[in-house]
Amino acid sequence: MSDPKQQEQAFLRRIKSTLDANEAQLDADTLRDLRLARHKALETLQRPRRLWQPVALAGVAATVVLVAISLHVMQSQGPVTPPAMEDMALLTTSDDLDLYENLDFYQWLELEKRNG
């Protein structure tokens, strides 16, 4: 049995001779198109690859997705309204909170004074 490397070289020689024989049967236009395609493929291999382009495109895509999600969430929540001034006064006061716990009672008492 032959060495695998020798078998591979023999296989490649048979392929090359078959391709060369088939090339001789091709017309001039097909040969020219094949030559142009070969040169284009070789130029592509020789050009440096720009790795930043896919990364930049991924960043732009992620930004677009985040903006779209943010806009959707903001629209679904409706307009943001500031708290009422009474609520702000309640939240910022340093008074005793007992008054606010019994606010219903004091409101009722005020109504009774006005009606009575």
C-alpha cells in the first residue's frame, strides 16, 4: 500500500490533467470569464480584511433595537404627569405624620363646622 501523501499527489495530478484537457475544449469567451473570476478571487484574498465593519454594524443594529424598544415602552405607558402639588407638599413636609393619617377625620370635621 502506498503512502497517503503519495496517493494524494497522484490524485491531484489526475485532477489537474483532467481539468487541463477540459480547458483545451473551452471557447475563448469562457476562458476569459474564468480568468477574470480567478483574478477577482485572488484580489479578494490579497485585500486586508476590515474587522471593524461587522462590529460597527452590530453596534448600530443594537442601538436601533434599543431605541425601538424604548419608544414602544414609552408609548404604551402613556404620558408622564407630574405629581399633584398637594402630594408634593405632603411628601416634602417635616410636620408630624399623625395629621395625615387622620386626614379623612379632619376633612369631615371641617365639613361639619361649615354645615353646622
